[in-house]
Amino acid sequence: MTANETAANTTEASRRWFLRLSGVAGATALAGCFGDDNDGDNGGEASLPDGPDDDTVYDQAFTSDTWSLPQELQVNPHNPTNHDDELPQILFEPLMWMNNRTQELVPGAVQDWELDGDAAELTLRDGLVWHDGESVTADDLANKLRSEVILGATLNDFIDHSDDITVVDDSTVELSLNRDSFADEVFFPVISQLNIDMPESNYGDFLDDLQDAEGDEEAVGAVEQELADFAPEDPLGCGPFEWESADERLLVLTRFEDHPDADVINFERFEFQQVNDNNQIWQGVQGGDIDGTGPVFTPPEIVDDMPDHVEEIQIPAMWGLSVVFNHANDILADRAVRQAMAYVINREQVVTNMTPRTGAVVEVPSGITGNFTGAPDEWFGDRKGEFDQYAPSESDHESAATILEDAGYEKQDGIWVDESGTPIPAQIKVPAPYSDWVDAADTVVQNLDNFGFAAEVLTRDEGAYWGEYVEGDFQILFSGWADGTVPHPYFNQGFLLNDAQNQEWASYPAEVEAPSLDGGTETYDIQEEIRELAGLGNDADAEQAKVQRLGYLINQELPRLPVQEKSDQVFLSGDEWAVPTGDSDEAQVPWPPYYLPREGYVYADN
Amino acid sequence: MTESTRDVTDGGETVGIESLGNDRSPFDQVSETTLSRKERLQQKYDRLIVAPGRILWSDWRARVGAAIILLYVLMGTVGVWLTEPTQLNDAPRLLLPFQDWAHPLGSDGNGRDLLRLTIHATPHMLQMILAGAVFTTAFATAIGAVSGYLAGSATDRILMTMTDIAMTIPGLPLVIIVAVALEPESAWLIGIIVVINYWAGLARTIRSQVLTIRRAEYVEASKTLGLSTRSIVTKDIIPNVMPYIFVNFVNAARQVIFASVGLYFLGLLPRVSANWGVMMQDGYTGGALLTWSAAHWLLVPMVTIVVLSFGLILFAQGTDRIFNPRVRARHAKSTSDENTDDEEESTATPVGAIGGGR
Amino acid sequence: MVRYYLERLTQSIITLLAVVTLSFGMIRLMPGGPMEMMRARLIRQNPDLGMDRINRLAENYVGFQPDRPIHEQYIEYLTMLAQGDMGDSYEFGRPVVDILAEALPWTAFVMSLSLLLMFVIAIALGALMAYREGSRFDTSWTVTSVTLTSVPYYVAAILLVYVFGYQLGWLPTGGRVAHTAEAGLNGEFLVSAIRHAVLPVASFVITGFGALAVAMRGNSIQVLGEDYMRVARLRGLSERRISFRYVARNAILPMWTSFLIAIGAMFGGSVILEEIFSYPGVGYYMLQAIEMRDMPLMMGAFLVITIGIIIGVLVADLTYGMLDPRASRGGGAQ
């Protein structure tokens, strides 16, 4: 409908990205100490702590980790350098939170939300105050949303112009969407990822400039560039903790008394300690220096060695590893080759080798996340049997051979080649620092090799990996297959089919002829299909049918092959702190260290 | 080193051989026309191989060092031939060493047998060592010898300027930048890259040694006799710097090991699945330092590397004794040195850049 | 004398030029540049950005039009350098000169300390071993020295930090100085700085002194067998006088080349070591810059390290002149 709804604007990959999700080898850092021989217990029952006994505010610091040098950290959401992903969650107020297990939104700065046709209404929480004393008003909320619309973020897919955002009163904002058929699950999660983080005192001018420039792409670009270079000197937040000091090792935030949640927060400081790699994080948790981590990939041995008082929280990531084929390569553009590889790759073996405790095998490749909770089955309904599973637990040489032979390939001297004798390309590129992906690559290559593909692993450092990915300079490559923050298939199937990473980098066609769920083949206009999916909020059956249809397309076409879905691991220390047990539902909100204190589920407990 | 004959002492015993490689003393030389070709070869063989071999064997350090090196060479040749490369899931994950004799050194986080992984990583390492050490030594010797012999000339100055510049450019940063830029995969290429400017220090040392030799009488004699520069350099000079060349070869080998393992450990070189540095990296990120159940994953490659370096250094120490009798000269009156000017450069133990590593 | 220093200066400039050219060339060859890294980061941090926007932001980050011909960029960079400007770091958004000027003293601190300790220990030990040649002291220390030299310094670093930092908690496990100490020449600051430097220095020293000690031993033994030693004894000089005036001087001088090489090795080794200890010195920034493809910072750090080595060598040269009265040319042995 609008000019902005292009392949380029659909939601892209997770904000929690590779670096901490996989094991980062990169910078070698410090050694660790032995854990006790006790198991890091996950707790049998889910239980929440009762709440502090008294009103004392303890002079204690809850320490988390950061990858940047604290003295360089800045908090402008539009400035990509020296940025910490989790800091905004405690310094500012996220609009809403998402519970990844129940898949329901939790109120944040936005206390109430409603969608009726094409009108959405957001109610701001009472009592929020900027750290300089000014109240947070609906204007702040509206400004944030407007800037997102003008700058062309995902919100732009739903709202056309900043004028469609109006402030009704001090705590209510109304949004006029560009369609009246969006589902709640499609629209609101998009907003939930934003924070109230652009106070007028710092950004007032930028906001004005943006509004003036709206509609003129170049002008907007110019303001955007200026905004990207801006780093506020005195970070001004509105969350439960305010900026105190930062040096080369530690960022210190202090408790803000006037925050609505302040009465359940009974400790004085929230700190971020600089770390260079995962070893330091594990170290810090074992040694008691770090009380709550962001997501950090941790092998089972290390989890087992953690002291008893450490709780491990596994949160479904709605994201995972996939095998990306370069469709610019003639042979790999042949669906038969991709399907054959899917049969040969033993997904279960891959998952066991890369993430034995925290990974789930993608049972039916379809772009639907939720392999931990069985969500795909709900979408499949009774049509599940019509989808191909591609032998998830074994390396099915027979089926693969049949498919290849039917498509005109043959095995020469132990290697599968096409009619002209060209071997089927099977070089897999992997970023070297992501150790679990490297393990997966080794497994996949072994699978492919044993069948007769000339497979090999090529590791690249991060810069090279991204460079070659963007340029399309690869045969096969590992990357993610879903959005990573939102469960609805609109985002995940959308990513898998329509995202620039697929369309531009992997050269997947915008229009493709493929088998249809209802028999025969047909031509799919991918962008159109995804767009339609967004607007089926009022018709559950039609929505399900659409998801099945797209799921089948992915299932047959395998633009990329989803292999694994993972959980993120977060650790909380129960030593001097009261924390929920690892299995509690309430703890399934990314990310626990910054969410739970606000609810009084994490507090100082000596 | 400046005489035609030396007494090589070993615990007081005179072994009494002719000096190595130097058959040009005007007084002792047997006219070559009186020896048959066979006898000449025999003489050479004795001189160059048998005698040093005997001395080598007498020094425990050389013995032990040689044994260790030989062990690794065997591992990289016979060992590879005798064992199958290990695949993923060959063994249960993180099997501890000495538990199961099918997997004597245990297994890594993916079930790969550590012993076989270590063995199969050896050829790659040996190739790198060979490439790097040969390149470094050859290049340094060529430049050092020529430069030393032509000391004072324009050629010398140019070569030495080049050498100084190469020596000043920081080694490891340069290697890292080159490695990241070129992403080399061939072991030979990697071997050369990781010691890409290591030759500079060696070249200097060789040059100063050549300066010393240059003034020896036998060289004068050769010049008087009108022999070509090339002939003098190859027949007089190079054999007398052999000890230094040899020791520096070993140092370069050690440097190749340290630098390549370091780079693989940091993930700056394209990954090779059977590789000690990569094993260290995998062990490290797999939490080897945090839990005993994975510690062996890191320790096995570490020990492997240390032992090989140890063997190389020990061997170099041992051979140094053969080549440089003055180390023992406290007890035996050795030859006098006339070159006090350049003496500061004729170190008994050429050290090369061992300090701190690059 | 003047001519000599002039020569050295010219050589230094050529060296720096070589460094700039090399890094310029190599960086252009590196797969994946700062734009790709920034794109990756943008995708990672802001899931909502469109590709157009990402590209724009990435270009803004890099700050110049990447299509300009290389020689133009090269000349421009050289001009900037001549004015003492190394450009701005992409990553930190600050002038490279500022970042490195702040980091350099720390690297120099660790390096100087390491060099000093390493050589002092090596010389003392080596001489002692030579005097007691053949004894158990000699043999055991030779073996120890050789064993320790077989350990790469980064391996020693990992083990040291593990034992002393984490297990025993005696020493800090990272950083340059406690964040509570105020900068300045006060006791707390100095003590803290030293405590943070102990492990990095120990890693270098423990793995480095061995080879030098053995070399020193060899030199000393050689000297001890010299004729002039006999003469000195015959003359009736005290053993002490002999050891200092003759043995020490003559045995140490050959180590000079090793010293020069060690300077280079230390500065170069700082790249790995500072990474292991999270010690933001020049080496640390260089490695970060390489990984992030932050070109100005990378080239700047490379240059600064080289300059450090040049200065170090210069200082060594000058001191050599003091040690060796035979030095014919001003300050230079070779």
C-alpha cells in the first residue's frame, strides 16, 4: 500500500544477536575458577520470593555485565556506537514486556492497550518521572512513536504518518493505523520493543527537525545522520535507576526514589561490569561478582559447576540456526538440491552437538517458531501430515539420493555432480567466534561429506563473515531463521522469505513458483503474501490458512533450512539476593535482571 | 672459530677432529689432487656428519631434544598413517583422559578423540614450522652473509637499512593484520606469514658474525688466491656461521609455533579442525578453565605445544656446545680472539628474539 | 655524531611510512570492512531498521565516501598525519590521538617493567650460573630456564590469572587500576596500578628470562675463559672487581641485540596480553580495532606501537654508548 512497505522495511533479525547467544571466543580473557561440585540447581518447583521483610534500602549493588567500555557508553537509541543492549531496560522504561513462555505482553510504560479496527489506544502508566524531576507525559510517548514512524522503522508498516499519532490527554495516546485488520499479536509486539528514551530536554530539537523533514527522504536522512552522531552528556532516564558514574570497568546507577516501582526495590545500586568474553561472565557468576547476566551461551558442564545458589533461567529465543543457501548459485537454486541436503543433515545430531541442553530440533521446517512449546502444531492444525519433515533425527541417504537422481544429478567418484559434471557446492561459511555454530558446522559438514557432497567448513572472523554475507560471496552460510523477539508467524515467516537478508543477500527471488498446499504448483508473490498475512487479524481461520500456506511454501522451497531453535540462558545469583527459581513463569521475560526487580521478585536478601 | 683446527673438548677428552667445514688452512691442507673422489667424500662425511653426530650424542641435552623432536616427526608421519582421523561423536562428550583406553587422552566437547586429534594436527604444524624456519633462516643468512661480507659498501647499507626497518616494525601486529587480510589456508603460507619479519634480528646476528670471520686469515688467503666472492662466501663464511644458522633455525621454529598457536587461539586464522591452537580455543570457550570436566581439553594441546618447544630449545642448547667450544673454555685454554672490536656480536649463544615472544 | 642521528631519523621516518603503507594496503584487502561491521551491529541492535537506513547509517559511521580512489585517501591520510591528526575512531567517535595518548603510558608502563625485570633477573642469574658452572645450581636452573621459555607467554598469562586472580584472589583479574583510585601521583593510585600490572608483567618475565639467562651464562663463561681474565687475576685484582669490570661488561654487551629485539617483541606481544587482561593499552585497542575494522584506530595503534619501538631502540642505543666505551660510532654498535 504505502511506498514504505518494501522488502527492506520488514522486521529483521533479533536484537539479541549472535555475539552473546553463541560462545564468543574472540578476545581471550581471564581464567575461571572451579565451581563447587554441586549442581547449579534449576529448582524443582517454580517459586517466587515473598518480598522484602522490611523497608530498609540496603547499600548493596546488583551487578550485571556489559560488553562495552562503560566510560564510552552512551544511551541515544539512534546512535549505534558504544551501545549496550540491556542498559536501556533499567535506565529507561520499556513500553511493554513480553513473556516468552506465555507469549503474552506485560505492561510497562504502557499500562493499557487496545486495538479496535484501525484505532489503537495506549494508556501511559502513572507516576513516571524523568530523573531530572520532570514528569513523563503522553507527549513523551507520542514523540517516541512519531520519531519511529518518521525514521522508517517497522512501526512504519502500520502507521503512515506521524500525524496519525495524537495525544488525547496527559496519559493517553491514540494511533490511527493504516489498516483495520491487524491482529493484536501482530501490532502490539512491535511497540513493545521500544523504550521511553527520548526526553525533550535532550532530543527536543531533533524531534522538531524530524517532524519538519517528514516526507522528504533526503531531509530525514540528514537529521538521521545528525541524530546518529549525538551522544547526550548527561544521560537522562526515567527508569528505576539513574546514571551515577562510569569508568573503564564499571557503570554505576543509583536507585531513583520517585519511580513508581521504588517501593519494591530495596537496594541502592545497579551496576554493569565490563566483560570481554563469556568466560569472564561465567567467572563473575561463579565468583559472586556478577549477580544477574544478560543472555549468555553456557555449555552444560559450566552450568553444572555453578554454585547451588545460582539460578539458571532458560528463555525460548524464538530464533535459531538455519542453513542459508545462496540462490544466486544455479545449482543451489534448484529446490531438489536443497531438499536433498535437508534429508542428509541430521538435525538432531547438530542440536546435540551445539546446544545439548538449550536447543530444540526444528521438527517441521516452516518458519513457525515455538519448537519448545509446540506452537507450530497449533498453526498446522490437522494438516501437519502434509508437510515434509526431512528426517530430523537421522541422515536419510535414500530419500536424498532419490530426489537428486530424479532431478538429474548423479554420483561420480563419490561426489554428487550435475549433468555437466559440476560438483554440488557445499562450502559452509561460519563466523569463527560463535563456537556453537562452529560445532554445528562441523556436524553438518560431516553429514554432507558422508553422503557425497564435497563439503567443508570455512570460518571467517565477524567482519569478514558479514561482509561476505552481504555481498553474496558464499555458497552456504549459517545464519538465523526467525525474528527472535516476537512469536507471530508474520514476523518469522516474513523474515525467512521477505527480509533483505534473504532477498538481497541470499538472492532469493521475489516471485517463486513452488508447490502449493492444495496441490499443484503456483506462483507466489512473496511480498504480497506477507503483507496479506499482517491484515488477517479479524479472521482466525483465514489467518491460520495463510500461515499454513506460507509454511508449506517454506517447507517445500527451503529458502533457508531451519535446523535448531534455541533458548537463551540467563543466570541470577541467590547469594545475598532473593530470586525466583529458574522455572518460574514470571522469570520468562527478557531480560530477568532488569524486569524482575521492578516487580519485587528480585531484591536484596541477607 | 678462527683457526683451522680446534680441539673440541668434551669433559676433558679431546675428540680431535678437523674444524668443521674449514679445509682451507694453508698449512694443514692436504692437496686435493692426492685424494680420490671417494676419499674426499669420505672425509667430508666424517667431518660433517659422523663427528658432530658423535658429539651430539654425548650431550644429554641434544640427545633428549632430538628424541623429542623425533617423536613429533614420527607422530606427524607414522602416527597419521596408523590412525584414523577422528570424527564428531566418536566418543562420549568430554570423556576424561586415562578412563578408556580406546581414547587415552579423553575426548572434547563434541566427542572427538583428543589423542587422534593431536596426532592429526601434527603434519600441519610441522609444515608450518618447516616453511617458516626455512624461509626465515635462508633469507636471514643470505642477507646477513652478503651484507657482512660486503660491509661498508652501498649494498651493505641498503640491506641493513631494510633489515632495521623490518626489525622495527612490530611483529605480531603486522602478522595479525596480514593474516586477517589474506586469510591464508595453506600451511606453508601460514608458516611464512607468522614469522614474516622475524628474519631481521637473525640477519643482523649473522652479519656481525660474518664480519668477524671476514678478517680471518683463511679468508684473506682465499682472497689472495683470487677466489670469487661467491666461492668465498659459500665455502669459507657460511660454514662458519653454521652454528648460528642452526640455532636460529630452531628459534624460528619455536617462533612459528608460538605465533601460529596464538593466532589460531584468537581465531584470527581460518579454522582448521585438527590444530593445537584451535583445540585450545575450543577448550577455552568450552569452559575448560571453569570446570575440571573440561580442563583436559585445554591442557592436552597446551602440553603438546610446550613439550615440542622444549625439545627444540633443548636440542639447540645441546648443539651449541658442539659448535662453540669456548663455552667450555674455562677449563681448556682455547684459541684467542683477535677481534675485540666485533666481539660484542659474537655471542656464545645467539639468542634471537626469544625474550617475551612476539 | 649529528650525521648518525640524522641517518637514524631518516630511517625512522621511512619505517613509519612503510608501516602506514603496509597497513593501508592490508586493511583494504581485509574482507568485510567497517561498513559491514556497522551493518551487522545495526541489525543486531535495532531490529526495526530498513536496509536503506542501515546503509545510510553505516556510511555515516564510516564518514567518507568509500569510492574515492585509494591514492587520494592515502595522500589525505599522510597529510593528516603530518599535522599530528590520526583521524577519528569509528568505534569510539573520538580522535584516535586522544584514545592512544591515554592508553600509551599504560602499555609503556607494563613493557618497561617487564623488560627491566626480565633483563635484571636474566643477567644476575646467568652470571651466577656461569660462576657455578657444572654445579647443581647451574644444571637445575638451566633446565628451569629452558622449560619456562618453552611456554608461550599467553599460556602463562592464562594460568597465572587463573591461579592468582580467581583461585586465590590475591591480584586483580583485569583493568589497569582500581576505579576507586584517583588519578595522580598518590599512593593509592600507584599501588593499585602496580597490583594490576603484576600479572601481565609476570607473564612476560617468567617466560622471557630463561633464554636470556642462558645466553648470559654462555657469554659469561666465554668471557671467563678469556686471556685477559687470566691477566686480571695475575694482576691481583679482586674477584669482585673482575666480575664487574670485566665479566659483567663484556658478557652483557652481546645481549644488546637481544634487548633491542625484546623491545619489539614486548610491544608486539602487548596485543595479545592486554586482551587477556582486559588492560586497555595500545595493544588492546589495536586488536579491538582490527576486529571491528575500525581503520583509523587500527592504523593509529600500529603507528604508535612502531613509534614506541623506535623510541625504545633509541634509548637503548644511547645507553649502549654509555656502557661500551669502545663504541666507535656515536651510540651504535652496528
